Amino acid sequence: MATPSVTASSPPSSRWLQLIFGVICMCMIANMQYGWTFFVNPIQERHGWDRAAIQVAFTMFVVTETWLVPIEGWFVDKYGPRIVALVGGLLCAIGWVMNSYADSLTMLYIAAAVGGTGAGAVYGTCVGNSLKWFPDRRGLAAGITAMGFGAGSALTVVPIQAMIRNYGYESAFFYFGIGQGVIVMLLALFLVAPKKGQVPEVAKVSQSKRDFTPGEMVRTPIFWIMYAMFVMMAAGGLMATAQLGPIAKDFHIIDTPVSLLGITLPALTFAATIDRVLNGVTRPFFGWVSDHIGRENTMFLSFAIEGVGIYLLSVFGNDPFMFVILTGLVFFAWGEIYSLFPATCGDTFGSKYAATNAGLLYTAKGTAALIVPFTSVLTTMTGSWHAVFLAAAGLNILAAIMALFVLKPMRASYTKEPAAVGAVQTA
């Protein structure tokens, strides 16, 4: 079936401009998560704090970035994206400036919470708005938007490391924090939500014909199946994101030169750069794939690749070249969860409350983040990262199986008979 064009009141360029604004905003907050790993070792060296204690700040960032998104999404659904993204950009700047002055773990944790709240506001706004503007291409739109968050920090890997090395991590926090926050606030002024009739409604994948309120959604078993799968998938990737620097250090390859594609860089720098690029590219790629072959089929494929990649990293990761290649594979097969799950949520529960509903599902990332500090503890207890990698790989394989044999048949019943689903299929 052909996809109808948008109405004259909203030319195609309008919704693509909204998508571009959202992507740039996401690029500006990407360092808050993906740049964190570069600060862990310098903070530990400066203050002598335990690594696991420092990583609690990362967990607090992710928890506040995710668990508050439903509230921020409610504001987006009710008042529009502009004000929420504006406040979010301000909080992002404040959070990193606070990091630059943090001389105690308490202040580091408070700064993480402030920054996480801001990043969540920006993230939830941009993803929710893309789901509303592109109901016909949710996988691609959510993927392109999430790509900004996944790959946005790739260009700043070298500059941040250089600033930390030459001027100290405090300066990196301070100047990058202000710059990123100001750009988000400026772009927020141009964000708007679509009006009724401005967007097409036909898609190739199955979609619900009714809009579930957040309260209705959380009473459905299928929401909690998706939530559990999201936690399983997010845990391994967040571990790699937060612990990439420490892992490279423990493997004794952090500064080992690696040559690939005619470029030679230290193993950690090379891995971090490639990881961020692939972590961004995978989101629109698998989102586009899911628009054509179905969400669950795509989940099975990518989740299985992720599980195998993490296992291989545990076996061959102490080789610098393999470390770069395998971490790239892991990030490529992980980042797509931030396009597949929002798109699946929108397909299943409708567009009207898309920002709030996607935000509620996104809190699974915060739940998964609670596991991250324990990876340092488990590593200390066992003397290696092997047990952590095996656990993460197992969760990924389980999620892949659930996508095909649990989620797919359950969602089929939701999209076949939407009226009946809304009436009877609640927990």
C-alpha cells in the first residue's frame, strides 16, 4: 500500500526539519553518557575514590535520565516539546559544570542527578516528537533520532581526551557542559509537535488502531514483557559504556597502538571512536530494517548478534586489535534497542500519548543501570571480567528468544483486534 503524502499545511520538509533539530539536540547530550568513561580513571587518580563508588554517579545519571522521562513526556504531550527541551538543556549545562567543581562523592552524585534529569528531558522530548511526526516510519525516525545520542560523541572523543590530558578533567566538564547546553537551548526554540492531519498514518508493520493511555498501557502484560527485554538488553551495553576505559586498563591495552583502515590510534581511543559511530549508525539501520521485516524479527537478529559479540569479547578482548573490532560489534548490535523499543511501543499503544508511553518504557534503561556498579564488584571478587561478560551474553540471548517466541505472538493479538485488546487484555 502506498504511503500517503503529508497535507499541504505540513510539507514533507517540515517534519524532516523537526527530525534534524531533534538529532542535533541528541548529539549535544551524547557525551553525558558516552563520554563518561574517559573521566572515571582521572577522577579516581585525582581523589583516590573507589572505582565502584565513582560509577555510582553513572548509575544515578542513567536512573534520573530514564525514570523521570515519563513525567517529562507528559509535559511534552500536554504543553509541547519546546519548553521541556529548553529546561533540559539548561540542566545539562548545570550538571557538567557541577561535575567540574565536585570535590566529594556527594557533589558528584548530585551533579549526576541534575545532568541526568536534563538529558532525560531532551532525550524523551526528541524521541517522543519523532514518533509523532513519523507514524508511518517509526523505526527509521526513532533510529535517526537515537543515532544522535549514540554517535553524537564520536567527534569529541579526541578533543575531550586532549582537554583532560592537557588541562584536567575539570576543564573538560566545564567547557563542554556549557557549550552543549547552550546549543540544546537554542534548538529547543524551534521544536513543535504536529497538528492533527499533518502526518500520514499508513505503515508496513502492524499497528494498534487505538491510543492507550499510560495507565492502560502499564496494565497490559505485553508492556512488562517489553520492559523485561529492554532491561536485559540495556544492562550489557551500559556496562560496556561505563566500563570501557576500566576494561581496557585491566586488559593492559589502554594505550597499545592499533592500526586499522590506515589509521593508528591507542586501543581505547580507537575503540571509543568506532563504537560511537557504529552505535549511532545501527539505530536508523535496524529501525529501517524493522519497518520492512517487522520489529520482533529484527530484535531476534540484532539481540543474538549482541550476545555472541559479548561472549567473543570475553574470550579475545585482551588482544588490542580484537578489542577494537569486538567492542564495535557489541555497540553495533546494542544501540538499536533505542529505536526498536520506542517504535514497537508506538505501534502497540498508539501515537496520542507516544512521548509519555515511550518514556515509561525507557525507564527500563534506568533499571538496567542499577546493575552497572555491581560489575566492578563482581570483577573484583572474581579477578576478571569473564563472569560479567557471560552474564550479559546470556541475557542478550534470552531476550532474542523472547522477541520471537513471546513478544511476537502477543503483539499480533493486539494489532488484530484493537477494540477487544483494550477491553480485555489488561493485567
